[in-house]
Amino acid sequence: MNAPESLLSEAARVDDPAGAPPLWRIALAALVATLPRDADGVEADWLRGLADEPAHRLLHRWLLQAPATDAGLRSIAQALNLDLCETVATALALAIEFDPMVGRALAWLQAPVGGARPTLGLLARLCPLLGWGGGGGASGATPARVVAALCDGPARACGLWQLDGESRPLTEQALQLPLPLALALQVPLPAPSAERVGERAAAPWPGLRWLDAPAPWPPSLQQALRAQAAALGAAGPGAVLVLRSGHPQEARDAAAALAGALGWRAIGLDGTPPVGLGPWLTLQRTLPVLLAEGAPGESLRLPLLPGWRGPLLVAAGLDGQVQADVGPAAEWTVPLPLAAERAALWSTRLSPELAQCVGRRHRHSVRQIQQIGRAAHHFARLEAGAPDLSATTASLLTEDQIRHATRQGSPGGLGALAQWLPDAVPDEALVVTPALRAALDALRERCERREGLADALGPAARTRYRPGVRALLVGASGTGKTLAVGWLATRLGLPLYRVDLASVSSKYIGETEKNLAQLFARAEHAEVVLLFDEADSLFGKRTEVKDANDRFANQQTNYLLQRIESFDGIALLTSNSRSRFDSAFTRRLDAIIDFPPPGPQERRALWLAHLGGGHGLDEAQLNRIAAGCDLAGGHIRNATLAAVAAADGPVDYAGLHTAIEAEYRKLGRQPPAGL
């Protein structure tokens, strides 16, 4: 025989010299009997070389013990319950992808139709030769019956292979395997084991991505994952588990860890599944994870995965419903690590005392702790000026470095819905009365101790307790409400995000609630301070329903009132008047802090805090301005900047007087006569 042997043919003989040959070889051997006696050529000689035994004997041996090269084929045939006809068709469609001589022989056998892929017409001739009767005995295995069985069988239905050339007659249409499936069938994975958990194939299905779980997972999460994995494994085929978290990435991490607990890999699925994904998942021992982030009231219908009979995980947000054909889907909200576990995660980077403090104070997830730790080490290297990583990586981090990394990060993906305010506000910049300072300190302590605050209290206090903090800061414009929020965020060591009302609000019905749901969920997970500036525009009073617009506006307010009550993070609201809020809103607040206009002493401190030490005013002039100008802090800032811009040197009394008069005119008021 002059035809070259392929790697596939050689592997079949080497792997199992005494056993059955590959199924594609048995199928082609069955066709040898149909060759004309005078057929010659390379293809005819190659085909005759395959028929060293009758095909039915080879097939019997294959059914008893398939060779190693057909392990993937045998596995998928059993998983999908394929009959002999579909299994043979799959074997031929696979063989041509890796053996050029098989494709050359098939093209010769199918002439003049042409084409190297097996056609339905060729299979209609072949299957009866192998004893396939289509359920009606050998006499019932007509070409039409074979074609109908292949078109209506589970192999085509689940996308194991597809028919190309739909414009042609059925008998001329050819079978084609998706490339990822062909690779998975040719190189089957070894059986799963504890040592192989987390091992993956060389590449995922194109367009999809593997999901990896961060390590290490704290003991409480490991225990919960094992319990969920056991329940999911006992639920049987088609079970659905919805993993919920404030941020999709955390839910994906949990899905990957859950798949690992089951001895599987995890792959993310976003959108319509590609054709043939179900059999590929079975071959790769991969658990599909549907990536979905629903909106309030939104219902997600799970996509069909033909050929997949295992469980399905859904990595979702906190809102929306998931509908499964098998019935209600089980749900699990991924918890945060306990305070002691967070401290243990921090202990590799911080001193024991600081690790305990940070773990108790900040409700971070496993991934967030890793990200903040890496960022803090980066800042530490910058401070040390050490390009050598080993010079600073091994050293413990300081509280300032952790605080800086936490505030400078971009947690939660809030950028589209909220504006990050990176500026730190030191104690010296916040000039308020002693009573107001005490109220702000009390609010800060409430934020720091919000987790576990009700643990030692009675059942009435523990019931429905949420670790969120909601406060309203009320006062006239310029009295320092926004500055106080920045000071609180700085003292807490948390990033501050101001809600962008333009990005949140939408003219489309339901879109505003969807944006707010995403905002609250991401903020809860990210451990940030949310600032609702001029909050009465969102949390205003409900009105009498006169038309559809009033009804939808009230619906939005109702959602906000409910959602902020269940919010687990820190939400600070500012407004010029508390009378603009709905009466039901005040009950949902943990604190309402009034910002009065500054008195003479506070105004003097404000002028000094803005002017600094390089001004040209004496004590008498400074006292005269503080006593006579009843301006709030925001207006004092404006006047100071205007005076500095107009001065050639240090700000003097005349320049500041001019700037103060301009600020009064801007407010529509007369400047004090005493100046």
C-alpha cells in the first residue's frame, strides 16, 4: 500500500495492538465489501488494507472493549445515549479532522458528490452493513430510515455535529463537528480525582472563559461551599443553584470554588450558549456558570443546554428572579468572611494587632483583601523607592498604607453610576461647633461598629438587623455637609463615591430602579461610602397620584425607601431641608445631623483655615471680618480664592474686602456696613 499512514492510524495499533481497532476503521472496513472488483488507485488499496477481519467481528470486539483512542467517543455515546448509527457517524466525522487519508478515502467513496466529510447518503449505505436496524431489524434499515434517524437523533439535537449544505438534498448533506468538540473527543480528560481538582484543558470554548476561585477561602466559606456542593450533587441532573452577591465577580468566584468542590472545572457563560456546548461540557467535565445580573422585578429564563445533564450554576446579583424548567431554583447568597477570618487573611500582611483592627472594621471579601493588599504593597514600594520587590514585599504594611490603598482603589465598578471623590479631608479642614463635632464622631463610631452591633442584645434588636448605616446631613448651602462626608470617609479609611443622579435616572420605566439596584449592590460589596448630594431629588415626598407620571415617581420612591432600609453599607445623604423628605423616610435613618450656620468663633477659624499663614491681615481685621460677615464655609472658600486670584502678593484686608462684597452680591444680599 502506497498511502501514508496517519498518526491516528499508528496510534490505534500502538495503543491496543490486540484489541479492537478504532470505530472509524471498522466502518470503512465494512464499506470495502461494496467496492467494485476492478476498483484501483491509492484510495482503493488503502481501504482494502483495513479489511483484515470481517467488520461485524471487529465491531463486536469494539463494543466489548473500545481502544484508548475511542475513549472520548465511547464516553459521549454513553452520556448522550447514542445508537450505533450516530456513534459511527460521529467517529467518521472526527477521523477526517485528524487523518487526511480518511478524508481522501471518503471523498473517493462519495464521488461525484465530492467532499471529505461523511454525507448522510454514505451513512445510509454504511449503517445497515454494520447490523444497524433502526429498531426494526436489519430489514427495516432502509436508507430513508437511516437518514431520518440521524436527522432526528440526540447527536444532532444537542449539537454534537451539524449538517452543512442545507440547500442540497438530504443524502448529499455532510456532517461536521465543532472544532472544540473534535479536540475534546480526540484528547479525552483523565478521570477526576482530588489531585486533579482545578486542572483545566489547554483552552476553553472560544468566546468563553474559565472561572478561577481566589485562594485561600476562609473556613466558614469552605464549610458552606461543601454543604452546597453536597446538596447540589444529591439533587440529580438538571439541578440549578443561583449564587447571589453584591458584585458579580464574587458570585463567579464562589461558583468556581463550588465546581472545584464537586471535582469539576467552571466556565462562564454569558448570553446564548454556542451549539454543541452541552456535549463539550460533558467531555471536559466542566460545570457551566451562567453570568447574569438581574434588575428588580426582572425574570431570567435559563437557556437550554442540549446534551448537558449535570447541574447549572447561576452567578447573579441580589435582584431579579431565575426561572428554571425543572422548578424553583435553589439560591445561596455568598456571605462575607467572619471578622476573625478577615483578620486571619490580613495577618500575612499586617501586624497581629492591626490585622485584628482592620478585619473587624472593614467588611471586605476574600478577593478585595487580596486586591487591597497588592495595592498597599505597591504603595509601600513607591514610598521606599525600592525597585527590588523582595526589599519591601516581605515587610509588614502600615495602617496608613492600607488606608491609602483602600481609598485609592476602584472597588465595585461604581464608576458609571457614581463619581469617585479621592481627596482626603484632614481634621484641620473641618471647622464645626463642638456639638456638631460630637455628633459626627458618634456617627463615625456607629459606622466602625456596625457589624455585630446587635449580637449581645435581645431578640427584638437582633431580628432583621442589618449592618448598614444611613444618615441625613441637613443644613443651608455652604455649611460643610459634603466636607463632613469627606471627613467621615477619610476617618473610616473608605472610598467615597458621590451618586451621579444623571447616570442613575432614566426616562424609561424601570431603568432608574435597575440602576439604583446595581448601585446599592455594588456599593454593599465594595465597602464604600455612598454620598447622595441633594438627596431630596431622589428621596422626596410621595405625591397624590393624578397621572401615570405620578404613579411611576411614587413607585421609584417606594423602591428607594425599601432598598435603603436593607442596605448593608454606609449611605450619607445631604439636603438643605428635612421637610422635603417623605415622613416614612426618617424612620429608616440612623441619624439626622443638623448643620447650623457658623458663629463668629467658627467663622474666624474658617477664615484662618482657608487663608493659611501667608495672609496680610492683623488680628483686629480678622476679628472684624469674622464678626461682621455671616458667611458659611462654602462662601468663605469662594471669597478667599477670589482674593488670592486678584492679589499680587499676600492677601490684604482691602483685597479680601472686595472679594467679600462680590460674594454678597452673588448671593443677592447687601454687604455688612461694619466692614
